[in-house]
Amino acid sequence: MTATAVAPSTAPSAGVVLEVTDLTKIFGQLAAVDHLTFTVQPARVTGFLGPNGAGKTTTMRMLLGLVAPTSGTALIGGQRYRDLPNPMRVVGSALEATNFHPGRSGRDHLRVLADASGIPTRRVDEMLDLVGIPAAARQRAGGYSMGMRQRLGLAAALLGDPAVLMLDEPANGLDPEGIRWLRSFLRYLAHQGKTILVSSHMLAEADQIVDDVVIIANGRSVAQGSMAELRGEPTVFARSSDNAALASALTARGVLSTPSDGGLIAKTADPARVGDIALAAGLPIHELHPLASDLEDLFFRLTDTVANRNRGGDSGPGGPPPWQPPTSSASAQPPLPVVSSEAGDPR
Ligand SMILES: Nc1ncnc2c1ncn2[C@@H]1O[C@H](COP(=O)(O)OP(=O)(O)OP(=O)(O)O)[C@@H](O)[C@H]1O
Ligand SMILES: [Mg+2]
């Protein structure tokens, strides 16, 4: 074997980096995007996360040349979108899952797009096969389910075999099976060297899909890095009849722990290591499992550091308190929780 690297034949010659630098968009009095800086690397799936109204779509629209920045730059491979010689072959995007002509079949919709860009019609059928809706694409798009519209949007974005894929909330409305499909599909595309930016307003949902994250709130960056960094160190919860003795046994073997919830949290990824140490110390184990980070809580803490502008107006900087069930005697007809009042979308 020699050390010479051989590029796989399907990989593009070089990946394209997205570069957002000090990007700002002011609508009237509102800084929808506020001095935002981040990069998106090729061959990775990057999650662009933030609550409703955080500025995700506006940032993507600036990258795609659909909205002019007030200041700063949004570059694709070092160029503004409008300066790209053949944009459809560089960037594919799906900003809305609903902008198809309802009376036209999905396949005809793609054919119009392909014709306009000089893409051969056979590519339309290849993409419909790839996203798994070859038969449904012959029906009128007006009757499509949310999942089918998302897949048709993906097929449209991929028509020009672009190096960059920008998808706005592609998991919206997908069932668990659809999300699993999307995850493996995006992984397959990242493996080909594509640069993939996907927005979501749910970190827990994105966790299944993305490698890296850029988290924003009120148009500003609040966290960036790999998903693994964001999750933090893996830990294990353990409970024994004598937690203090278990903690001592773990410490003696180099595993740090802290008491928690009638047991302890050990800093290791491996529950078997905790179990083996307990066994060697003659301590019975009553509970032992890896701890998943509470991503929903983490997302809330990160994005709540600056009160979200699209949350209800007069509830103070932290927004309204979470919904509480009514006390037993209060009413025979308890009010329904109104989730949208916490994060209403003004559009
Ligand atoms: N054309 C516009 N004119 C005025 N305000 C706008 C315009 N477009 C967006 N906004 C405002 O800018 C802010 C950011 O909106 P944007 O759609 O980028 O957020 P988002 O993160 O995509 O939210 P969501 O999760 O709801 O899709 C919001 O307060 C929105 O109301
Ligand atoms: Mg949006």
C-alpha cells in the first residue's frame, strides 16, 4: 500500500464553504439578523437552529441573494450568490415546502425547473427515484402530504447536482420514519462532499440529523460547534445500596462522580465500567444507565439568554411561565395549553 490518497470518483473536486461575516438585516426598527458570523464546511451536515423569528430564513435568503443585507457579507465559495456563473449547479435550496403549483404534477414542476436551467429531463426522474416518490410525482402537487412536498422540494434542490444544499426546516411535518429517511439521505449527500445547511427550531430533532450546529436567537449567534461538543461529556447514572461507598470505589479507579437524585452521576461513557467497579467493591447496583443530555433544556437555556422577540409581549424578558395543569377543584373544563402564544410566528 502506498500513502497516496485516491479521491473517490463521485466526490466533487473541492468542497464549497459558506461564509457569513458580520451579516446584518434591519427591517424597519427590527434587526432580524444582527452581526452574525459563521462558516459551514463541506462534507458535513450543519444545523442552523433558533426559535421562531430568530432570523434563520432571513439569513438563508441573504445567502441565496433573495434579500439584500443591510451590512456584512454572505458568501458561497467566496462569491455572492448573484455573482455565481451557474447558481443552480452550485447551490440547491428548498426554502418553503409549499410553493408548488397545486394543479401541476410534481414531475412537471421539476421539468419546468430543469428546462429553465438546461438540465436534461432524465435527471428529473433520477431525482424523483432518489427521494422515493417516482409514482406520486405523476399526481397533482396540490394533493401531496407534507412529507411528499418536502421530498419534492429536495428533488428540486438536487436537480443541478449542486455542491451546496440549503434546506429551511426540511424535517417540518415529517413523521419519525420520514425523519429517519431524511437523516440517512443527508448523510449520503454529505458523504459525497456536499455542504449542507439545514434549519430547524428544535435542537432535539436536529440532533438526529446534524454534525455541526450554529444556534441563533434574535438574529445573534449564541453557540457554534460540533453536536458532540454541544452535548458535552458523556455520563452514566448509577444507584447502589451505598452510594458513598460506590463513589469512593469509582474515585479509586479514576472515575469522578457527583451525587444526584438518590444515586450518582459518573463521568464515563461506559456503564459497564461502573458496573464492574461496583462488583469488584461488592456493592449491589440498583440502577445503571447512560445519561442523555437534555437537548430541549439546553436549547431553551441557550436561546433564552436573550429574550426571544417573538414571544408574547408583556410577560417580561423570560416570557410567560410554562403551562401548569389546573388544581383539582378549579374547573371542570381546564383550559387547553396554548403553545403558540409563547413562540408565535408573526408571518
Ligand atoms: N420581509 C420582512 N419584513 C419585515 N420583517 C420581517 C421580514 N422577514 C422577516 N421579518 C422578521 O424578521 C424576524 C426573523 O424572521 P425569520 O423568518 O428570518 O425567522 P426564522 O428564524 O426563520 O423563524 P421561523 O422559525 O418562524 O421560521 C422575525 O421577527 C420576522 O417577523
Ligand atoms: Mg423560518
